[in-house]
Amino acid sequence: MADWRNSDLFSASERAAFALAEAATELPAVVSDAVFAAARAHFDEAQLVALAAAVAMENYRARFNRVFQVESMELYRAG
């Protein structure tokens, strides 16, 4: 995922979602007009709200877990 911009594995809509998620995850979270416009070209309003909510929830969980030093359960394993 770190090199999603240079990968041929993702569609234009997936790239737009990644860019929005990445911008919303930065501190401070700054989603530029260009990043939002790219996402808007692929997703309707309800989808954008759902995407932003999912990103916000994952950021919340990650930060909450760091406060209490919650370790990964190692559920994901690279193939």
C-alpha cells in the first residue's frame, strides 16, 4: 500500500479513495480541493461520507490503541 501511486493494481476510483484517506490521516488532516475533487469525480455524496467516516474511525482506533499500547493481534499475514 505504501506505493499505491505507482502500482498498476488499483483503479482510478481506488486511487482517489487512497489519496483522500491519506490526506485525512495526516496531522493536521488537510484534504486539498484537488484531492476532494478527484474523489468527488468517482463517488457520490453518500459514498464520500461513508469513506470519510471509515477513515476517521480507523484513525480513531489506531490512536486510541496507541494510548493504551494495544499491540496488533497479527491477524494479517502477507501472502
